[in-house]
Amino acid sequence: MRVAFTLERPTSAALELFDLEGRRVLQRSVDNLGAGRHVLTVGLPAQLGNGVYWLALRQAARTETQRITILR
């Protein structure tokens, strides 16, 4: 899965993927990238099924979420 995002500051951040019941199914640290726009390829766990999920980018007190659909 490719994820594009923008970091406002060069501080630590994390990408998290949640199922619709609120369980975190993936977490990836995106530290040391610096401020600006980034595109990462994130490997998905093999047991993760097709469906709708929430992707969250957390950095300091800021959290942005996006609903995504995974189809394999």
C-alpha cells in the first residue's frame, strides 16, 4: 500500500491502521523523514482481509484520519 502524506515539522510521527471496530491492526513509525511531503510503501499483514479501514497519521498533538478500502 502506498501512502502519501505531509509532515509539518521534522518531529516523530506514526502511521496507524484501524479496523472499523477501533482495533489497531498496523503501526509504523515515520521518524527522521523531515518536514514536507512524503510517499511510503507500507507492507500490510498477510492476515489483513479486504474491507474498510481508518488510516491515521499522528504527529505531536495533530492527528489526521482517512477512510480507506483494501482490496487484494
